[in-house]
Amino acid sequence: MGAQDSDPETLTTVAEQVAADAAALVRDAYEAMQAGERVAVDTKSSATDVVTAVDTASERLIRRRLAHLRPGDAVLGEEEGTDAGSGSGVTWVVDPIDGTVNFLYGLPWFAVSVAAQVDGVSVAGAVVEPVSGRRWTATRGRGAWLDGRALRVSAPVSLDVTLVATGFAYDPERRARQARFAAQLLGRVRDVRRQGSAALDLCAVGAGWVDAYTEHGLSPWDWAAGALVAAEAGAVVALPGEAPDLGADAVLAASPAIATSLRTVLAECGASEV
């Protein structure tokens, strides 16, 4: 399979296949941990920003599978950086475990995320949950699915009954600012959820399990597949650089029913200062 096979539906099939292969590896490691086996852990930007040997093994498996299925494509991964490929025009953006802290604690809300981008825009993506086996997929312009079922966002009647998901950075000072922002937001919406996986939070918007999601400081691998799922399910999506009123690195995905009013409230709550 080469660069000539770059139809978004073909890329979605590859993303799902590769993400599922990696999810099987992660699931086996998770089950071994539950049985008492230890996993090697290191830290990155701070003591709370962890990487496990399973993250690394998952990403290396994904890279091997992509090298076989898509020779020449570029790969951007969270743990091992960029492989420029041979200029096919497709870049795979990979998070081998999104929600590593959850994985490490045994909390089963984490996933493998694989997206294909062309000119920096996600055209295909898959987010696969190792524990539940759920598969979230999306193809630009052609829809989003959960285990083959078409997804559609929610339609809350007003902002005060809107359920918003969010997340917090690893840097302690930024976390404190985000906590103040979330405290302001809590008084304006139904409630706030913090679940620990950006990819799955974005998918949850697409499924209507939450009405919106916003977070600052994400990397491309955090949102590349999940944001496409949300957008293809009908969400209004703003990626880093697209919502300066919310901050240069803000991500927002929201039901169209409340997107405009929520964006206004996020700005009023100090999103641009987070």
C-alpha cells in the first residue's frame, strides 16, 4: 500500500487497524499490571508527566505497522518525535497511550490514538480503547462512528444545562490557573468533568456523552484523531491558534446549540489567561 492509496477512507481503515493492534498490546500490559506485574516508569516535563515502557512499546509497534502498510509516510509520535518519511504528503500523528496516568493507576479511561494528516489537517483517525475495546473512527467529510454506529453531537437547550469536559496541564503554576478558570466556569454550566484523556473527551463530545470539551496546552497527538471524531459528528471545533479569544493554545469542541454562548462564557471566565 503506497502513497497513491491516500483516499481518506483508506487512511481511516489503516488508522483503525494500526490503533487496534497497539491497543491489544496495551491491553495485555494492563491486564498483567492488574495481576501484579510491574511496569517501568519514567518522567518527562515534570514529576507528574509520566511515560511507561508500554507507551514506548506501543508507539514502536505503530511505527512498524505504518512502515509496512504505508511506506514513505511521515510519522509524528509523542514518545519518539518525527520521522519525515519520503514526502508522500501524509503524516501520521500518534499517541501510543492517551491517558497514561489513568493506565498506570488502573483506571480504564485511556486509549490509543492514530490520525492521518495532510497539510496539517486531520483527514482520517481512530481512537481505540484497550480495556473496553471500543473503536472510535472518523473520515473527513464522511462522518464519525463508534463501533460502526454513526455519531451525532448533543443539543443542550441552554448553557446552564451544558456538561463540559476539560483537563489540566502538568506544570503546577498552569494547573493553578486552570483550576481558577474551571471554578469560574462551574457557576455558568451544568457541571465540569475531568477524565484524563483528551482524545476520549473529544470522542465523548461526538457521542453526546458530554456537550463540550475545552483544554489548553495540548499537543497535536492529543487531539489529531479525537477532534476529527467530534467535528465529523457535528461539533464546532477550534484547534490551537484558531480561537485567540480563548488563548493561543486552546482547544474547543462543542455542540452547535451552545458553541457561541459557551465561547463567550469561556472568554469571560478568563480562558485567554490560562
